[in-house]
Amino acid sequence: MSELGPSPLGAGEDNLSVAQARAAIASRLRPIDEHETVPLAQALGRVLAADVIAPIDVPAHDNSAMDGYAFAGDSLRADVAIELRSVATLMAGTPHRGAVGPGECVRIMTGAVMPAGADTVVPLELCEVDPRADGDRVRIAPRVIKVGDNRRRQGEDLARGKAVLRAGRVLKPADLGLIASLGIDSVTAMRRLRVALFSTGDEIASLGEPLAPGCVYDSNRFSLIGALQRLGMEVIDLGLVRDNPQALQAVVQQAIAQADVVLTSGGVSAGDADYTRDVLKRTGEVAFWKVAMRPGRPFAFGPLYAGDLQRPTKTAWLFALPGNPVAALVTFYVFARDALLTLAGAAAQPLPVLQARSTAAIRKRPGRTEFQRARVSLGVDGRWEVQTTGSQGAGILRSMSEANALLVLRHEQGSVAAGDPVDVWLFDGLV
Ligand code: AMP
Ligand code: MG
């Protein structure tokens, strides 16, 4: 296969690589600093604003990890069996008042508090039990058990006074359980980031309208609403705005007033016959970039100001995505995802990158990053392989919908042969 020459688009003031654009965005952003108390049952996906400190040990007491007999492990002998007499039965949740003396043991259930004098549990299936009226006789053969076996230590899961989860954590289901295990029923969370969203373009039709010739329905707003919801953002849907400077100006002002972030799609490419660029330029310090990537070259980012540009009363960050439905989602994924999480106060959590074998040859010019919609699956040899999902035209949303990943051809990379390893960004759970 002949090599393609470098991309005509080099790096320059407005021409950036994906890495440069991501770095330029990241260098500007500081998290919001408002927080609120959220009941634990509603805290999934919320960002912790403060460390969670354990007020108690978990478990609160030494307890048994098995159903069996608890006894003093120092009575075990290396070469001979020992025989113990069971003096009580302990259920989980009912502590034993007495102590276990020499030659004694107690029948104990999983989770029951270890009685005084006992430090080891022999599971039922590892001992011989001879039931007697004055207490079971329990025979433990040599070398089946060691001192301390099957005892869960007080505080072994979480130690009192220690930070269990750090500020910036995006709470997962297991985290909610962990917090509950400490007896804590609410968390201090960052308030959710407010993202105002609108689509632009005279050729875009709202759902419910008949489709006039040459028009397309507004799909971007819905893909982006979904992507924002997946990230735990508060979405302010400002609908579809016509290519009319007054209407745009009014909606942009409303967005700045209500939101931390303004997310638009369409109208930012240089050749666009619409007013979005002018209005955005006049309303803040917006940089218009041509990013060396495919899909999704045009992209704009910067602060938008309410009121006087010199003395703004409020600022919101603009992410202006290209209008092509796939480009809008890919640029959201590449530039907006991490940025929104940073603004929301979340600790960095880069997307997982896999290496997978490309099932087909792919032609590619060095000098731009290419994102292809793809499906990752397990090959017959048990290794990951990746296959693109049909037509890669920037407007073909179906191939995005069929994809579970982006196949990423890095900036400096050239063509790929079938069987070569390539980077894959998994996006299940996001796009
Ligand atoms: P633009 O970035 O405005 O030049 O738009 C590029 C392409 O994306 C055009 O074909 C538009 O019709 C299409 N497009 C723009 N906005 C949307 C939208 N909200 N939903 C679906 N397609 C759109
Ligand atoms: Mg347009």
C-alpha cells in the first residue's frame, strides 16, 4: 500500500493538534467551588466535595469469616489432633458475654463477634464434631488450620479516622455501599455543573415539525443531552436557534446567565454562512481552531461574558462543536468530556485506552488524529480485535450508534496494515 503524504494541515496559531487543543483547554479550567449535601441514595455519579472520613472501624469488632468453632489458636499442636468442648453458640449480632477458656470453643456463625479468648475459627467442614449433652466435642486434626485463620479483624476494611474516599471522587455503586457501611447517610457533593445547550442552523428542523426540503432534524441536541446526562451534568436545554444575530445573541446571553458551560453545535466552520461565529466572537474571548483531526476540524473554545466585556458580571465556558452529527459527538468526547469533569470538580479519570488488532488495513496521513467508529470484540485467539463500523462519513450517525469504541490513529501515525495493533477508546457508558 502506498504511503499517504503528511496532512496539509500543520500546527500553527489556529491550527492545533488534538493534544495541543486538549492541553490549551485544560490549562484554562478551574473547578467550580459550590457544594451541597446530597442524601446517599441520590449520590450516584456525584462528585465528592470533601474527603469521607471513617467515624468508626469497619468491621467494628473482630468477627468470624466462617460458620465453625472459635477457639484460642495457641492450643493447636503441630503433630497431634486437639479436642475442644463447645460451651456456647454465637449468632451474628449477639455478642458473647463469657470468655473461651482452655480446652473450650464456641460454635460461631459468619459475622458473629469473636468471643474473648478466641482468635481462630475452624470451619465446620474442617473438623469432626461429636454432639454431647454437655457440649459438642470438636476434634481438629493437625495442620488443617493456623492461628488467626478465618478471623476478620476490627477495622480491616476501614479504619476509624482515615480518609475512605477522597474529594473529587465520582461516586460509584460500591462507594455508596462503602459510605453506608460507615453509618453515613449523606455526602458533601459538588453542585452539578450546569451546561446550557443549543443547536444552530436554518436548515435544522425541530422534532414535531414537518421536514422541509433540504432540512435535517436536530439530532445533535439529543446525542449531546444523552452524553451530558451520562456525565452527571445538569442540562439546560435551550432548543434550536435560528441563524439570526438577534435571536442568537439573546440565547447566548441567557445561556451565560444560567450556566457554567455553553455547548453549541453547528455554525463554527470558517465557510459557514451563519452568524454564530460573529455573535460568539463579540461575546467573549473565543478561539476558533482548526484541529488536525478527523472528523471534527472546526472547534471553538473560550470564556463568554455577561454584560460588559471589560467588567463581566458572569463568565461561562464555551465549547462550540461542529455541526456534523458524528463530528459533534467525537469532539464532545475528545475535548469536552474531561474538561466538564474538571470543571465539575472531579479528579482526572482518563478514558481507558486498549490496544487491539485492526482486522483491516486503514489508510491514514501522518499529521492528524483520526477517529473511526469501531466495534471491539474478542478474536478467535482470545485477543481483542477491532473493526470499523461501516461508512465513516462525518454525518453517518448510524455507524456511531453501532460502535462501542473509537479506533484512534494517532497524530504522527501513518497507514495501518491488517493485523497491526491500534489504540481503541472504549465508550460504552458515554456515547
Ligand atoms: P455546520 O457545522 O453548521 O457547517 O454543519 C455541518 C453539517 O452538520 C450540516 O450538514 C448541518 O446540516 C449538520 N448539522 C448542523 N447542526 C445539526 C444538528 N443540530 N443536528 C443534525 N445535523 C446538524
Ligand atoms: Mg451551519
